[in-house]
Amino acid sequence: MRIEVVAVGTELLLGQIADTNSAWLGEHLAASGIDSHFHQAVGDNHARIVLALRTALARSDGVIVCGGLGPTQDDITREAIAEVMNVPIDRDESLIGAIRTVFSARNREMPESNLRQADVPRGATPIPQVMGTAPGLICTVGNKVVYAVPGVPYEMAEMFERAILPDLLARSGEKATIVSRVVRVWGMSESGLADLLAPRIEALDAMGGNPTIAFLASGIEGIKVRITAKASDREQADALLETEQRQVLALIGDSVFSADDRSMEEAVADALVAAGLTLGIAESLTGGLVASRLVEVEGASNWFKGSIVSYASEVKRSLLGVPDGPVVSDAAVLAMASNARTVLGSDIGMALSGVAGPTEQDGKPPGTVFVGLALPGEDAQAVELHLPGDRQRVRQYATISALDLLRRRLTARSTTTTWS
């Protein structure tokens, strides 16, 4: 069974809010073995909502419409569905009573405008509300179905799980599960990764396309490689995924920083904990971005000592012992990394200095970044990077690139790499 999601709201098209409902529905439909090949977003316009619904019904077995069920004049999903069904709208007295009860429980008088939320296209089945005031709808259109749910995310999710999913599964008569795993990669281009995995993807296609492999370039979060399997139950789907994931990991190698959709900072945290080491940082061009990402990880205080944001050259020299000369250099980050260990009392010191732009510094063009690493029992090392983009992106790319360098060094110190 194929279900299309239509998100209603001009604010979605204007970028004022993100459409998290469609993403949530896509994930939960897939987990229940229901295909969703198309998602649409449409503004609060009657004719365009009708067109979106008719388009969706022409290519899918059913539609889930999110939003447009409120009490205001621009909440017109009910009217659009009624036109698609070619039926009038009736006001349901039992729904009015339920809405009044919600307001009474809050010691408030129900505005007359809320009566609109009791309007139901003739022949449709209301989905009672248990968290708000807007009932949902189950609307049969020929041999297809339209579901309408509120745009409030927690109301939508509750209504989907309580009423829509059971109805969908009953209509489909099919028991299947679609499960995905996400492998995250840094240090390779999307095209290079695609070339590397192309033979494997072609082999899977020749065997029926289950599992499948897809790519998503995610900027400063790296490239996501999504492996998806469909089976009659979760156990069989997981078995397919496990086999395929092992092959993908072997092909990509150490550019994989997470086999389970975890962030780079979580991967670094895992490596530090496994090694029993603590980290201290000296940041210049990143201005605290590295530390900010690391402290997002729960329990960071166990392995992260802190960060010295030494943005001014005189601070680098007075606090971190950077020698006279250019501060965008290997000598500067080596001194910063080594002395960050001393000042912060950490096992490992890491340092970043560079040119975010838009003008050059110390004769270095924008995008030039030096990363210094000082690990116990090893000589401190400096790595020069050349990163693309404007000032903001250079700083962001420098942050994740430095963390990846640390991850790789920690991995190299270990005899084996264990993916959690």
C-alpha cells in the first residue's frame, strides 16, 4: 500500500517552520511496512489543496493530510476534502460537545469559531481528539482513503498511532516491516563514495533491490549512507541489514565514523572513553565551536576538561606559549595543543588556528586551517587543511575535520575498531 503525505500550511512554504510531521510520518510508515513515495507541501489555498489531494490520490492508495483543521478562516482542509469527495459538510453535534468539554476543563468559554472544528464531510468518520480540540478524519474516496490530522506534532503522532495506523494495516492486509540503518562518513566526497559503492548497489539491484543503499550529503554532518531492508518482520529485516552493513563498512573503511547514525562528537566520546583518556582544547578560528559540540554529549565532563578560546594573538602567546611568528602555522598549533594539555590538565591536547576569511592572514588564503594534536606517548603533530566555503562554513568544517582527525588517531592507537 502506498501512502502520500500532504502538509498544509503557508508557513511551511515560507520557511517559517520546518515540516517535521512529514519526516515523522515517513519514518513510522516505513517501520510498519507501508510505502511512501511522495510528500507534498501546499499553502492555505482551497484550490491548491484540492489539486494536491487529487494529485496524491491519482498516484497513491491513500493520503495523510497534516494541518488545516484549526478554527480560523485559513483552516480549510475539511472543505477541500469535501470537494474531492464531492459531498457536503455536516456539523457533528457530538463533536461540538467534546470541544466544549475541552474548554470547560480549562475554565474557558469556547469561541464560536471552534464550531468549525465539528464540521465533517458527509460520509467521513471523525477521529476523536484526546489532546486538543481538532478532531481528525477518515474519508473514503472510492477505493482509496484520505486521513486528516492536526498539524500540532504531538496531536498528529498520537492520532496516527491510535487510529490511522490500525486502519491502514487493516486496509492493506499486508504485514511487513521496513527498517533502515545509517552509516555516517567524513573525509570522502559524495561522488567518490558513490563510485566506491556502485558495484555493490548494482549487485543488490540485480538481486531484487532488497536491501537498498542511498546517499544523503549532510554538510558539516558528513555523508549519510542509508541501508534499508524490507521483510515480513523486524527480525528478518535486521538480519538483512546486518549482513549488508558489514559489507558497506568493509568497503568504506576508516572514513566511517558511525555505524548507527551517531554524531562525530559521540564517536570521539566513545573513542576517548574506550582509551581512558581526557581531552583539552585550544581554539582560535573556531571560537568555541568544538567545545560546544563536545558538551552536547551526555557525560562529557568525564572525559572533556575544557576549551581555551585564544582568539587574540597575544592570548596565544601569553597563555599558550605560542612562539613569535605567524599564528596560522604548524608551530603555533603544536604549541597550543601541547600547552593546552598542561593548562587544562588533560591527557590529550588539540588546537585549531586558521583563516576563516574573507581576507588572508599571515600570507595564508581563507580556508587554511592548522590542527595540532598532542597525545600521550607520541610526538605532537600538526595537519594543514584547506577547506571550502564562506567564513561560517570554514569554521564549521574545521570543527568536524579536527574531531575526525582526533577520532582517527585514537582509532589507530587501538588494535581493533568496534562499531557500537
